[in-house]
Amino acid sequence: MKSSSESNKNKFRIMPALTTEQVTLQLKTIPDWSSRAQTIGRTFKFDEFMTGIDFVRRIAKQALKINHHPDIDIRFDKVTLTLTTHDEGGITEKDFLLARKCDEVASRFAIPAVPLR
């Protein structure tokens, strides 16, 4: 019988870092995101501060479900998410999974995409 710690390791297993070519292909599936160094990112613009905070709360719930922790920068009406898999030292499938979840959450807010700075 597996211990609970073994089950958790399997549930949240580390994914290998993607190659530059794989990242480029994956980015085509999330066109509002861009890559920089070993990260992918997107800035979301909201009509008011509290809407952005609500968005961040929803993203945090999604991130916890997959044991992933985005860098989140809140600037009044803008929220910038930067994703990387620190344990792998680069971008993994897990980053793209969370990016898609973020886009899904953002679609409920009807907000425009803002290019990553």
C-alpha cells in the first residue's frame, strides 16, 4: 500500500522542461501569452482594482489545485502573471496548463489582453 506522501508525489509529479521549439508550438495555443527567458506571461487589464483582486483569488484556487505557484504582480487595474516551473528551471507543460486555466477564468471577466512588458 502506498503512503500518502507517495500518492502526493505522483499527483504533483514534476514535468520536464520544454525545449524552445516546444514552447513556441505551445504558445500558439495561448496567443495572448508571450515568453521571456524561462517564463511565460500575460498581463490582464480590469475596469477596477477589486475586479483584479477577484481574478487573482480565482487564479490562486486554480493554481493550488495543480500545485503550481505563479508570480503575480498587481498594479491597480492590471494583473501580470508570470509562469515557470522552478523545480525544473524552465517552462513545462504545467505552465501551459495553468495559462489555459487563467485564460478560462479571464474569459468570464470579458477583459482585453495586454502585451507583456
